[in-house]
Amino acid sequence: MVPTPGVHTPYCDVYDENGREKLPNGLDRRVIGYFTSWRTGANDQPRYLASDIPWDKISHINYAFAHVDGNDRVSVNASAPGNAATDMTWPGVPGAEMDPTLDYTGHFNLLAKYKQANPGVKVLPAVGGWAETGGYFDANGDRVASGGFYTMTESQARIDTFADSVVDFVREYGFDGIDIDYEYPTSNNQAGNPDDFHISDARRGQLFEGYVNLMRTLREKLDVAGAEDGEYYMLTTATPSSGWLLRGMEVYQVTQYTDYVNMMTYDLHGAWNEYVGGNGALFDDGKDPELAAGGVYGAYKGIGYLNGDWAAHYFRGAMQAGRINLGVPFYTRGFQNVQGGTYGMGGTAKAPAGFPCPPGTNNKCGYGADGIDNLWYDSDPQGNAIPAGVNPIWHVLNLEQGVTGDYVSSYGVTDTLQGSYERHFDPVTKNEWWWNAQTRTLLSGDSTEAIAAKADYVADTGLGGLMIWELAGDFGYDPAKGQYEIGSTLVDLMHETLSTTTPYGATKANADRPMPTQALDLDIKYTEFALGDNNYPIAPKVVFTNNGARDIPAGATISFQYGTTDPGEMSDWSGFGTTVIAKGHTGDNVGGLDGDFHTVRFTVPTGGIPAGGSITNQLKWSMPVAQFSNVIVTVDGVDYATTYDHPRGATVVDLPGTGATGGTGGSGGTGGTGGTGGGECTAPAWAAGAVYTGGAVVSHGGHVWTARYWTQGDTPGASAWGPWADGGAC
């Protein structure tokens, strides 16, 4: 991650010396569960409280949801009597007894209580979500279309207000950081919640820039607060996984500010259209009905983008595998009256004539499952159930057994069972689904076979872990009642696999691309993207800026890697000779992408990159990729890493020779301001035992160094991001 300048961020509170997060409960990889505020037991529905969380099997809990209020502050309606977060109790429920030492009750009291007993588990409130990205629910449960993230990110002043409130919020309730669930800062037209289209569409050209500013500001303010409090505050984000949404999110330039990303690799298919596919496919099979109908396979060399493996490789192009978590659905989505397909999978389910399609579907929706097949339904503005086939896994397992369940009436369901439900699992996509041949109903979600496959995938690929939406969908079996209910079977399965594997991948570069230990102060910016719906080909102007003290000469080469989510035919419109010199994957992605990176190289043009100057290369590619990685500048046969990659342990240097010495040095130092490059070092020699405060000047290793902040025992030059700024050779 990018370090916050001038702040001694206490990373070691959370990370070990290899840059890996220290995980609890014997886990080698994360198990992150979303815990929702609304499973309170109201209307006699099954209850899921903090006392029901399997605290000994997980690593993180995300509380869903906080929101952006009308004053641009983070809120859970804490001032409203009876709110679930801070003013609710559950008398007589074992394990739900409040901690009397806290001045609030509700979910936050129980989360604090159980966190104290399980101090390794981190708890973060998630802000936003589908319903509260562009507005919020007030104390009466009414939605206020205030603009939420869309309008709060319009100015730095409003972002600062929000970020300051996040710091206060985290401190007040003892959280470990914040999770941002902004759905979605994309420039695609009509993306996200249809209730917010009138707000989001008018701003779509500025949304991603505002998102970057938000995440940068949160990172900086959380780092400052962490340094003051002596603990590290995490910043995480829920990310889309669809290539369509990501096309409108530039190259996802927020990865440098986040501890990790939680990929929402679910809701990949649903009744918003007629194409019947899996809720959370892990791999493509070359037959995704939606992609086939849209001509995607023909346009992009057979690569399909509605699957977890494609999404993981998108982010892998920009960050370590261990900072990527695969999302899994503990719920189903489904269709009725499915035609064609294999036991319905891959078929179509057109809505019948006169069917009221939900907003945002342009009256071309699919025929979502309803009644007994739609237990966890959302409601339209009139309070009617929206047919979507949404059920907890424990309910669909009861349907498989022909059991109605004693809870259905509490959800307002009066239907009787018709037909029988047969479970299926596809060995290629890892889709798991239930098919009722009589009603032609398909319900797709993750149970034991899909979760086992995804846990193995995480273990085998070095990913950081699994993220669950939502914990209350997990199941156990009550033999006395003869039915499945809320339990922890799937989390137990995750823990079994992810506590007996290896530590996650902690380096961006793979072993076949060893990165130099010396780095030049070179930065990269991505500019002038077309709006997502017009972003064909993807052709930004990419600016390479030399912050060093000496020119990078013409004829030097710059090579970098980018994700295999693109077919690997990057070129340029600038005449720099940009060429793909190695492909990590070729052909379709049936069963998964083979490698992580394509490697690209171009030659620095006439005039070079002057010290303090830039060149712009207008690159072009076809499918979405995240930021470039593992950048190497080669000058006179010598390879250098770059500060752009924030390399751990690299030493920032200037090129040898007699070139310009007027560079600003950027984040790696002050570049040439400390001496003439040939005389004796006149500043006092650095001493390991001495205490230095910000602004102190010393000499060490033939260079002059200026302290950025208080330091003792930190060797100048040991880290590009340490307390010492390199002022150049004496």
C-alpha cells in the first residue's frame, strides 16, 4: 500500500515482518463474514445475533450496514430509539446478555463483548451496500434519496467531513477499521440501484475520481489516527466482479489504499434478465448464456468475465494475491418456468406478458422464482415481494428434502410444496443448483460442494481468503425438528481447509520476474478514460513521470505486467513500440485463466524522460484490467524497480552519470537538494543510537538524508518508505 507521508503508521499491529496479516483461530487465510443488522428475530423470523457467529472459526466480521447521512457523516441512526445497532436488547436469549460497562446496547454492544473474548477477530462496519449507496434509511425505515456516496464525493470538503466522522465512529465503538461498500462508482449508464439513477447517471463521469479521493483520504486519516492511538486501522472495500461494471472503473486505482478487496463474486446471474446462470460461478465454461447472447465470447477471444476466477485475475494484476478475497453466496438466486438448459442451467426464463418487471430492467426482466422459492425476498415500494428466488441455504436444503420448515409463515409464505428439488453440481464452473422439474424452477447458491471447491481454489492460488454474504445463510440440522436451520456447517468447512494450507501470496511479482532491489523514483498515472459504455477499446493516456534527479535517457526501456483478464494484445497509439513480450494466458478461459500476467515493453522516445518531467503513452487494450504492476526500467543494461510499485525493502537511487540534478525526488526523497554529487559529506554521520526529529540532516553511505519524522535506529536507505528522505549524493 501507499504509505501516508510523515506518519509512522503502526503496520506491525496487524502485519508480520513479511507483510502478511496476522490471522486468528489457526487460519492461514481469511474467513470474512458479513453480519447483517436486520436478523433481529422480528415477526418471529429466525434470529441471528453476534452470539450466533462462530467466532472461533473466522477472522473478520463486517457489520452491514452503516450509511452516509444527510450531513455527510457515517451513521447507524444511533440517536433513534430502538435502533438495532446501539439501542436494542434481546431479553431471555442465551448469549445475548448486554455488557453493562458500555453506554450503548444493540448489535454493537454484543460485537464489542464477543470481540473482547476473541481479540484476534477484527470487526469492521461496512458503509453503503446496494440500498444505502445513494441514500439511507431513516429512523422510521423510510429511504431518503440523499445522494449518499454519489454526492458526498463531489468535493474534498465533504469527503473530509465523512472521513473525520469515520475516525470518530471507529474510535467510539472500538472497531478495527472501516469497509466501504460503494455500489458502484462506475461510469456505465444505469449501473447500481435503479432508485438512484437520477443521481448517479448525471454524475457518472466524475464518480470514480471521487471514489479515489475518498479512499485516499480515508487511508490518510486512518493512518494518522492509528499513529496517535498506537494501533493500525484497516481500510477495505467491497468490489464488483463483472467485467461490464469494471469497464467503467478505469484501472481501479484504489487498490493502493486498501488492505484488501472483497470481491462480490455472486449475483452474477439473476432475474434482472432472462438468462439462467449460476449465482456465483467460479470458472467460465464457454457457454454462459448472457455472455453468449451478447457476443462477448466472439469479441474477446473466447474469454468470459462472469466468474470468480476472472475477477480474481483482474485484481491480481494490481496487487498481491493475499490482498484478494473471493466472495461466496450463502443464499440462492432463482428463476421459474425455465426453458432449455441442462437441468435448467444455461436456459432462459422470460417474464410472461404483463409481468411487472422491476425498475432498471427496461421491462426485459426474467421470471424470478417466488412464493416458497423466495423466502428472503426484497419488497417493492408498495410492499410486494419481488420474485428473485432468494433463499438462505438452510431453506433450499429443506426444499431438497421435501420439508417446508416451521418458519415459512413468519416470512408471509403460504405456498405448499410442489414437485421435488434435485441438487446438481457442475465440475467445470463449480456452480451448485437445485432443479424442480415439475415447476421448472432453478435455485442457485453455494452449499458444501461449491464451498469446498472455492476453499480449495483459494488455497491453491494464494488468495487471501473467502468473504461470505451473509453469515445467517449458513446451515445446521435439527434432528428433533427434522429440518435445516441457521448453523455453521459451511464456515466449519472453510476453516478446515484454510487453517491447513500455506500462508497467502505476499508479493506482487511472481518468481519468474525477479524485481530489482534498487528503484527509480518513477510514477504512473492513468488519465482520459472514455465513459464505460464507450470505453472500446480501453485507451487511456498513461503518464510516466520521472521524479528522480537525473534524466531517464531515450532508448531506455520500460516494461510492466498487467492482468490476464485481457486477451494480451496491448499496443499503443503513441509510436513507442509497445509490445507484449510474454503472455501469461492464451485462448479461452474455460476452467480458469492459466497465468497471472502478460508482460509488455516499450522504448523511451527521443528526448527521454527529463528529471521532473513526463512522457505520455496512449495505450490500448480490450478487456478491463487493474493497474499495471512490477514495472522495470532498464538503462544501459541495468534494471531498476520503481517507486510506483511501493516496493518493500528496495533502495531508491538516482541513475549514475552527469545528467540533470534538478529533480524533485517525489516520495522517494528530495532528489539532488542535499549536495553536488561529488564532494565530501559535511552533514554529521548517522548514528544508530541517536534520536532524530523531523528535519534533522545526516550523512550515510555517501548520501545526505533528511528525517521525515521522529526516528531512532532506522538505517537511512533501508526502505524506500522509511523515515529518511534521500537528498542525493554528497
